[in-house]
Amino acid sequence: MTNNFILTSTAVSVGIIVLEMIKLYNTWKEIKLAKNLHENEIDFADIERKIEEFKSLCDKLNETINTMKYFV
């Protein structure tokens, strides 16, 4: 039973990491392609919001990983 739980947790964690890496890549791509970003405050604010959202998701992922350590 424990092995199944660890396997499932690992699979879910890998899935979350892959999704977060895709989001990070997309965010980086937007920043890289941005031209005259400083002139358009709305776009800049949108990118800042996405970065903060990503940081929040990373914090949640770290919290989940740390919580899972207690079950192993």
C-alpha cells in the first residue's frame, strides 16, 4: 500500500513539475518577445501578475513536496 502511495505521489509531482515548466517557458517566451514593454504598462503588469502566479504555484509545490516527505 505504501509503495502505491509513493508511486502515485511521485507521478503526480512529476506531472505538476512538467506543467509548471511549461508555464515558465511560456512566460519567458512572452518576456523575450516583448518589444517596448516599458511603453505598455498593461502588458508589463500582466507579465508581473503571471510571474507572481508562478511564484505562488512554486510555493505550493514546495509545500506539497515538504508535506510528502513526512509520509515517506
